[in-house]
Amino acid sequence: MKARVHVMLKAGVLDPQGEAVRHALGAMGFSGVEGVRQGKVIDLDLAEGTTREQVAEMCEKLLANTVIESYEIEIG
């Protein structure tokens, strides 16, 4: 079984990496980019029977800093 976790900074949290990417794109001539938020994707290969709740617990304990980040889980 596979799961994909998308981790992003919460709204209102400054994203210096995203801002650096936006600035670099502008310097490269891509003037239409008004904002960039950078996150991470974590792909998990899981044993059969692993539940969404267990993946959420993984996120809460290790994969995401829930003070400043939110996450979404895809099971597939």
C-alpha cells in the first residue's frame, strides 16, 4: 500500500524559500509569478493494513511540524 503526504506551511507563516524561488523566477524573466509557497511531498510504502489514522499519527509525531505546517494524506 502506498501513501503520499503533502506538507505545506500554514497560511500566514512566512515562506523564505518560496519567496527566494519567486524572486529567482522574476530575475529569469518570468514576470507573471506573484507568489510561491514551497512544501514537501513524502511517499510512504506501507504494509497492508496500515490505516489512515496511523499515517496521520506519523505526520503528527514526525513528518510535519504541526505548529507551522499542515498536511494532507493521499492513500492509493
